[in-house]
Amino acid sequence: MPKPDLNYEYLFQNMPVAQMVTRHRVIVDCSEAFARMFRLQRSELLQHNVRFLYPTQTDFEMSGERVQRILAAQGQFMDSRMMRRASGELFWVEVEGYTENRTDPYAEAFWVFHEARTQESAEAPSRVLATPSGVARGAMTARERDVAALLIQNLTAKEIGKALGISHRTVEIHRSRLLKKFNADNTRALIGNLLL
């Protein structure tokens, strides 16, 4: 049977899935869906380090070290994390990563991103995530995600309340629930767990 004449580059770029290929954490290719997720054009992403997609430099470094260890051990990785769109807006994604080179996992890696669903909107069972924090993220409500995103930006309860149009007391209730879900003793520990 003759091999079908397929344009794999076109298929990759136009697949309705947010995906990218990196070499040493530099984006060498990505789908249009990936670019849309981050509110950018494909050309604005290519040949750029993935650092600018993370909320902070610390998050980029810590996540990078942790993911590299997992990829080296297993060849694949999955978790849920906060990322940053071009506008600076923080949002939650579920990330899957794959590499064939376990001795140098970042030499070339393939990544698939899904915008994380909230507990209320999930119609199907959640994915199994790689960390306890990942499981907690999967159980967050939409409002808890909103509050978490603003806590990471070091806003006070009053500032968060104003930004979300809710009272600062309601913000404190959500923060308290997040502390419990993430088994954190204080807001600083919570933010650390959110960024892992």
C-alpha cells in the first residue's frame, strides 16, 4: 500500500492541541493552538526561551530542575501549573512532557498543554497529576484559582477583593481553603506550593 502524502509540519502546526517542541528550553516549534493559549503569534514564540511563559524566574528555575529529574527517570512528565500569558495574566495548565534522551532530557522535548478545568466545569475525571500539589490544583474551584493567581502576585486580601469584586473576608475564606488543600501553614508556603 502506498504511503499517504502528508504534510506533517502543517498537521503539527494546525492540530487543535497546544503543543511545542523545545531544545534546551528554547521553543523550536509550536502549534497555532499553543500560540493562541498564550495570546501570541507563533512567530513571537519561536526561538525564545520558555522562561517568559512562567510567572517568575524562581518558578522557571525550580520547575526546570524538578521536571528534568522526572524526565531523566521516566522519560515523561505530567502536572498542573500556573503559566503567564503575553498580557501578564496568570492561568492554570496541565502539562505533559516527553523526551527520548534521558541522559539529557532538555536536549529535545515535546510538550502538550491543556488549560486546566475547574472543579465545577470538569465533566470527565481529572488527569492523574505528578505531585500532591498537582492533585490539590485539580481540586481548586474557579474562584480559588482566581485568588491563588493574585496571591502569587503578592496582593493583599483587600486588593484581591477589589480586583475580583468580592469582599476581603471572602478572599480570606478562599485563602484558608487553599491553605488546607495545599497543606500550607502560611501564605508564603502556599505560594511556594502553588508554584511547584
